Amino acid sequence: MEHNSTFPIKQSELDMLRDEATSYLKSVQWEQGQRAKHKDKDAKDESILLYLSRANNGTNTSEITSVSKTILELKKRLLPESIAIPVLLNQTLFAVQEGITLGIWIKDSYYDASGLSSLNERKSTLDNSGKREYESKMHTSTAFMLFSTAYNILHNLKNVASDDLSVMKQKFAGIPEVSFMSPLKGIACMLFYYDKYLSHPDIIKSDKDVADFTVVYFEAL
């Protein structure tokens, strides 16, 4: 019997998850870790990393991050005469939305295939061995989700972004932290720093920069 290592992804299943992906783009919360807050000390680009390290305004509280709102603010700043969201901004936002949608699908599929769904249902009754298995599989599911999200975004934007991204890569100072604690925390952390970069005037100076930076960011992720 021939073994098939691939599995189909039904469009109808992705359609059901798109609203969840959109909700993350509208609102997530992330509290920076202590190490991320002090990344600027050894920074190659002090201004950018200092900006990122103080993204929570120096507090220990989490703030609401809205990538959708930031895209609208970019439209007002970059193209104030435009009534509708410019094509490049819209394409980039859609690419990120579709990437997150696929990432959620991959995460859900891993939940079912690995037995994580069952472990999650019995979470309160797990012994130490069961808890370790649960945590390990939770981290793995988050890693799969983030990788799938990033890979799909790069695929979606390959014909949109510039061929030469060297200038944008020089501006990019890295991602201070990535969370694998849970899928929700993974997405929140990912979008938090993505949003902070988009909000930095030295990073984004045109609508084309949004697409270019998105490729650089998710390639790094």
C-alpha cells in the first residue's frame, strides 16, 4: 500500500477559520518579557531596538495591538488623498490574514492528529507525565502554526514585494522574542512586534515598504 505523506486542505475549512484570523488582526494583547525589554543593550541598531524594548511604554501591562488599525493609520499618513485602502496595503493585509488562517488550520490539524485535543479535554486531571506531554505538544503546535503562517505569507507576497530587499533588511533589527507557550500567545507576540515595526516612521515610508517589510519580518520569523 502506497503511503501518502500529504493531506488535502479544503477551502471550506479555511473559510470557517478566516473570521478567527481577522479577529487577531483587529485585536491581540501581549506583555513583553524582561529579556525583550532589555534587548537594546547589545543592539546593532540602538534606535530601533530601544523603540521595540519600550513598546509597552515601560510598563509591565499588556496593551491592545491592532494591525488592522495600524494599516488604516498608514494609509492616512502615506496616502492622505486616497479614499480607499491602496492596493499594496490591502494585498499585504490580506496575505497576513490568509497566512494566519492557514496557520490556525495547521494547528487544529496537529491538535487532532497528535492527541493534544484529548489531552486538553483532560487537562485538569493529568498527572506530571501527562502535563509534560501536554506542554510539549502545545509548544509544538504553536511552532507549526507560526512556521505555516510565515511560510504562507511569504508565498502570497512573492510577486508583490520588491526583488531587492537589502535596504529593508538593513533597517530590520530582528524580533526581540517569539512565544511558543500557546497558539494564542504565539500569534499575539508575532503580531505585537510586527505592528510596532509598521508604526515606526523610519521603517515605513511608502506603501511598497509595507509589503517589503512584511516579507523581511516573516522571513525572519
